[in-house]
Amino acid sequence: MHAVGTRQGATEHSLAGVEALAEQLHLPVEQVTRAYLRVLARLESEARIKNFVSLIALGVVRTRLRDSETTRN
């Protein structure tokens, strides 16, 4: 498999993760997507090894959004 196919598969997997996270946190998909893309861009610019950046980004977003919901309630 070539890099484009791999990247596309990772993108589809990330989209599913963003949607699942939005549902889990009871937040709009658009809000979670914006947060995810910001974190992903930062991590990709800093990462030397990029294999798991999307997975790490989802974890960071989950923690940040969950914590921000906790402080609002």
C-alpha cells in the first residue's frame, strides 16, 4: 500500500474517532473537529515520528474538552 492510501485510511479512522468522541462528550461534531484539527496541526509540526499523531491528538482533545465541560458545570 502506498502513502496516499495509508494517509486516507488514517483520515477515515480519525473522522470516525472524532465523531465517536463528539457523541461520547455530547458535543457538536464541528466543535470536536475544530479542536482536533488544531491539536493535530500542532502535534504534526512537532513530531519526528508521525505514525500515532492522530491517535494522540484524539486523546489530547478528549482530555481538554472533558476538562472544560467539568469546569463549566
